[in-house]
Amino acid sequence: MAIVFFTLLTFGSFRSLRNRAYELFLLSHIVMVALYLACCWLHWAKFSYWVYVSPASAVAKGTWH
């Protein structure tokens, strides 16, 4: 399931979509990343620590607005 959300993220990143509907692009990426991380966490329970580290590092770097 995680790969499905990652694929949707990839196709949703096309410049034409971003330029026409940036708010939709941003919202869909936030939702898809959350679902992707949840699926990865459920799939790889013994490696679940990185699911917490990835968003924490993004917030620490100030990449989330």
C-alpha cells in the first residue's frame, strides 16, 4: 500500500498540476505522506523509529510551513 501512495505523490508532483492548483497539490502531499508513513510503519514495525525521525527532522529544518 505504501508504494501506491508514493506513486500518487510522484504523479501529483507534475509542474502543470502544481502551477494550476497549488493548494490541492500541497494538501494532497500532506495527506499522501501521512498515509505513506503510516503504511510503512505498519509494514516494517521493527524499523518504525524512522517514521518518527523523518517528520521530526523536516519540522526541525523548517521545511513545513
